[in-house]
Amino acid sequence: MADTKGSLKELKSYLDTRLNSGVAPIDPQTNVIDVDITVGPLQVHDLVDSTQELTCRIFMCMRWKDASLAWNASDYPNVSAIEIAPDKIWSPNVMVINAAVGDGALSTAMPISITQDGYLYWQNMMTISTICKTDLSRYPFDNQTCDITFSRGKGYHVILHPFINSDTGGLHIDTNGEWQTDNITTSMFIHGTSPDAAVFYVHLSRKHLFHVLNLIFPMCLLSFLNSFVFLLPASSGEKMSYLMSVFVSNALFLSLIHNNMPSTSDTVPHLSLFLVGIQIQGFLGIIGTIIVQNVYSHKNSSKKDGDRVKSNEAHLGLKLTQVMAADALDMEKHLKDQTTQLHMRTKACRWIRNLSLDRFWDGIFFLFSFGFALITLVLVLT
């Protein structure tokens, strides 16, 4: 132990003569500084649809080489690495260019590790919020790809090489309750002739069970309730109030969904189109109900006319008997003609009454409305 401690002190004294925070370790052959930037493990905290902001917790490590800081292992036994305060050594000027919160270059309070072969390791655990352009056309069955872009600042020519570390070191990392992290991929953004940024793509899929149980299932029930209004008889007097209640419930769901949708989205969610379709279905249902109520009202008026004709027929029959008893042959013929016309009107009124046009139109509108609900449901699920 004493030898190791003594070796550390000697090595630190040796490195103090070589450390300079203002001098970058530029490769004399390429005149660039190659920096390996490794991200992982990564834990997604949230992806807010309304603000299009991704928040995640990541462990980040940057590695570069400074040959002037390498040492001979035989000169300092039992020492393969040493830690140096970050303010005493040069570190890359790297920033997150699509950050939603925070400005300036990345920094760390953790010491920088130097290995015997001259490699330096900058590391930090940080929470990053970035702008993520979402495509909600298939909400809530959507998949999103969000990028975290690291770029060098002005100054030394630094090339960032992205890598992924999926090793959690045996630690259990809790997953997000709404989003499932499917994969993380990398790419290098090339501007001109050399890479200018390292891009990490986080591939997410939404866990849709909550949305199915709390949004889609109730909306489907309301959609089919729009159709069932035509199963109520017009004589109940509750068709219009029933339909208006369902119509207002649909409008409430529509406002609830729109509050969670980003106002800057370039795509319209199928779920919103489904809600609009239900609103159209409810509007057409109101028109259909008005037609059925008018047919029912006309039928009741015809029935009353038929009863009045029956009463007149009985009165005229009695009058005919009295006139015939008075020996009025001309009047008998005239009254018979009137009786024949009254019989024809009575038959017409009975035919209209027995036809029940209101129930006929109820059936037509029910089939149309039910089919409309099925078609819109299939469209939102495909």
C-alpha cells in the first residue's frame, strides 16, 4: 500500500509539470482531436406531447488521448490510472445543440481519469432535456424517434465519435410508465468534409394500455350509443334529449384530447379524426331524429283525421236513414256519393296509420349510424 501511495505522489508531481488547461492535445499528423463520446445507460423520464420535449437521465463519458501525459508503468508500480481535477486539464468544448433547457458547454464536477497509455476519461451523470419533433398520426399507437445531438464548439478541430454503452453494471434501471425504450442508434453529422456532430437516436414506443382503457374504449361506447338512439320509440319523447347528452359527452372527450396534442404538430392524430367522425355521426343523428319525430307527428295527425272521418261517417249514416224515411230519392243518391268518398278517405288514413313510417326510418338511420361507427373505429385502429 505504501508503494502504491508513493507512486501516486510521484506520478502526480510528474504530471503537474505537464498539465496545461489551455493547451489541447492536437494530433501532429492529422491536426485534429479525436474524441469518443459514449452514452449509456439511458433512462427516459418523459416525452411530453404538448411541448415536444424529451427528458432523460444519461451517463456520459468522453475519451481522448494526450500522448504527453502517458507514463512508463515500470516507473510507477501498481499505478495504472490517476484522477485529476477537471479545471487543471484541457477538456473538449461539447454542447447539446437541440437542448430545450440549459445553455453552454457540458461540464462536470467529477475528476478526469488518466490512464498510463495517455487516454483521458471525462464522465458525468446528467439530466438532459431536448426538443423532439413528434409524429402523432397514430396516437396512442405511435412510435417516436428523438435525437440527442452533441456538437463541438468553435475553436480546436474536434471530431466526435459516438458510441453506445448498454451495460448497466448490474444495476436495475426503472423504465418509464408511458414510454418503452426500444433501441438507441448513432450517426455522425457531416458538414463539409469532416464530421461536425455526434447524434444519438432514441427509439421509443408508447405504452397504449392506459389510453385504450381511458379514451378509446369510452369513445367507442359513445359512438355506438349514437346509433342506439334510433331503437327508442318516438312516442317515448326522450330521443332528442338522449342524443344531445351523448353529443355533449363526445365534445368533452374531444376537448380533452386536444389539450394533450401539440398545437404545432404537422400531422393530425387518427384519434382526433375519430372524435370528429363521432361528432359528425351525432350531428347526422340529430337530423335523423328530427326527421323521425316529424314523421311520427304526421302519423298522429293522420290518425286523428281518420277518427274524425269515422265520426262524420256515422253522423251521415244516421242522416241518410232519416232522409230516406222522408222519401227523398234525389238526396239518397247524393248522400251515397258522399259516403263512398268518406270510405276512401278512411281507408287511406288507416293505411298511413298501419304503415308506421317512423319505425321504418328509425331502422334505416340505425343501420347507417352503426355502420358509420364501425368504419371510423376500423380506420383509427389501422
